Amino acid sequence: MRPSDAEAPAPPRSAATSDIVAREDTHTSGLYQKRRLAIVRGEGARLWDAEGNEYIDCVGGQGSANLGHGNAAVAEAIAAQARTLASCTELFYNDRRAELYSVLSRILPPDLDRVFLCNSGAEAVEAAFKFARMATKRTRIVATMRGFHGKTMGALAATWGPEYRDALGGDALFPGTAHVPFNKVEALEAAITPDTAAFVLELVQGEGGVRPATEEFAREAARVCKARGALLIVDEVQTGFCRTGAMFAIERYGIVPDALCLAKSIAGGVPMGAVAFSRAFGDLPKRSHSTTFGGNPLACAASVAAIGEMRRLDLARNARARGDQLLGGLRGIESPRVREVRGLGLLCGIELKESAGPTIKGLQDRGVLALGAGPTVVRYLPPLVITAEQVDRVVAATAAALA
Amino acid sequence: MPKCPECDADVTVGGDAVKGEIVACPDCGAELEVTETSPLALALAPEEEEDWGE
């Protein structure tokens, strides 16, 4: 502990924003571009800042808060498991982990009957790439332009953003990786070659601008992969767990990949990731991959409770209903600044003809927190418990911000 | 038809485009600013500072 830390008492929950900002800025990594807003409390789809201002949350923990804030069942499950057993590596078997496997097997396609548990979406993608390379004995990974799969070194090979890759050497750092234009079916045949280990795909590009894949593109990706002996990895880190109006977006597209990457809302806000994969991967070599915290009982208990709540509350149905309401409301806004409104379920975006920044700021000033998806898209990623009245307020705030 | 300076794809811009408007490359998604309308000219748009993790 540094002397300054020892001298400084922890800030009270109601500490003023300036105090919280100063403390964070003193020690933060500096990697994040932060808004000068200290969020201290949440309930359902609402958030409060340190000044007591209330917001409708359309950031949704960047997709990790599908269940809403302050879910009692998840909180109780976490507390109970923390008192019972928080740590237990996969050196041993564990009752909560076994329970989670059973729960996942009931919501996943039957073919995806093996699961690797980890701690984040990027970790899930890393693991899926390693498994694909080990299983196929090939090295080439094909991804899509505008795709986002994380920023760790392996996942970054598939992430498109040149702004993330160029400082690390760009394509030279990740030889054998290729990117095809999203939704261009004709590009798949040329890119997925006999030396391709895997093709990784988001069914709705999130950071890439809230762009749903066409059914034809998803179907052709599966077909070409099968024909070339490559494995299809679908990244549902953001689209999973009811976000698009089904437990997983693959249900809406009618495809079953060889591997499915999951994270964000899988454990009700507790960090967790997972790769569900099929027998096409064969037997993975013992000790070829592992993680200390993966499958820990605390996260497993949170996940069991969170998935149970998603089903009890029928969040997939609410995501469809509220998503239709939000998309309809946004499409009804008459503004020459709007180019297009698009989305699936409650993963919605409004593309502007100008920078999205001022509109996102305008929404914040009107009590709605939203996020960007590239320079021109305002992205709405609310908790799936958002109410019809709250969606109406989001639409009204958007119309006012664009007026 | 103008080309994307990032990936060389053809970029279609509406006839009602105005100076300062931002369009996306249909292939790579690069954000391009309309710097002139007659004749049409595109340049990479300034990057937004905020980002969001996986």
C-alpha cells in the first residue's frame, strides 16, 4: 500500500463527483476515456450518480447488465456462496460448477455439450482460437471487417480496428489472420481456405456499428466452414443471454456453430466467460489451456442464479417487445441528421450523418446514458428489464437531442 | 465513384450529401468525412475518443 493510500480514508458512498474523479485519476491506468460522471448505484434499468441524479441506463455495463441492476436473487446467491466456498480450482470437482454445466446444457444447442469456463469475453475468444488450432492443426484465423473480439493479443488478431492493432505491428504481428467484408457472401469462399482453422463471426456487430448479419451470410459461413474443414466460432459475448430476443442469437439465425463464445451477462455482472464447443474439436490435450479463476464456485453460483432469473422473467420476450418498441420509436424520429436505425432485440443503434458524440452527450443531459458504436452510431444496450415507459422516455430524449 | 482510402472499396455517397457529413465504407467500415461535394472528395474522419471493451 502506498503512503497516500494509507492516509486517505475510503470515500463515503455519497462522495461528491470531484472527489471520486480525483482519486481515480491519481491511480488509474490511463487507458480509459472516461466521462466525468461517477455512477454509484443502480436498480433495474436505472442508475444514479454521486450527485443523486437519476438516469435510464442504455449502456448496460456494455452488455454485462442484461438482468438489470441489483437483482436480489443473484445478490443472495453470491452472498450465500461466498460464505460457503468462493475458491475451488478445476484441480477438484465442485457442486456449483456441476450445477452450472447442467444449467448451460439446458439452454445451449445439444451439440455444444462441452464448456470451458473462464473470466471474460476476450479470454473466451482466446481459448476458442487455441482449441481450433489444436483441433485442426491449422493456424489461419478468418474474421470480419468491423468485427470486435477483444483486445488481448490473440483476440486482437481477429478484432478489426486498426486503431487497436497498428501500434502493435498490425497484421505483421498476427500472421495468417485475414478479414473479410461483413455480409459479403462472395468473400467467404475465397477467404476460408483449406488451411483455415476457424472463422469467427458476430451475428450482430456491436462495436462495429450495430450491424446484424444477414441470414444468408451466417448460413453461408457455416456451409463454407464445413466444406473446408474449418471450425465456425460464433462470438456471442454481447448478443448472448437474451439480448437479441432469444437466449442466443444463433437461435434467431438457425445455425449451430462449432464453438460459441460467451461472457458479459452470463453471471449477472460477476466476471465470467465461457466457450461452449462441440465434439468436432476432438479431445483437447490435457494442460494445454487453463485458468485459475475459471469455473470458481462464486461465479458459478452467480451464473446459475442469473440464468434462472433470465428464464423466470422471460427476458428474451421483453427484449423482443421493448426492442421493437425502441426501434419503432427511433425510426419515427424525423431528423435530417439520421441516416438509419437498425438492431435486433434490444441491441439497437441509430446511425447519424455526423459524429454521434454530441447526441450521446445530449442524451446524458436529458437523463439517458447511451454509448457509441463507431463515430456515427449511438448504441442502446439497456438492461433487458427496461419498461415500456422507460423506452418511451429514451425515444423522447433522443428526439430532443436530435432536434 | 470515390474509393475508400483504407481498403480501396467503392464508396457510394448519396446525391444529397453535404460537406462535413460522415459516411462509412461498406466493406471495412472506415468512417469517411465528405470534405467536398463538387467534385466529391472523402477523407478519413477524425476518431472518437471514447471506446468500450469486450
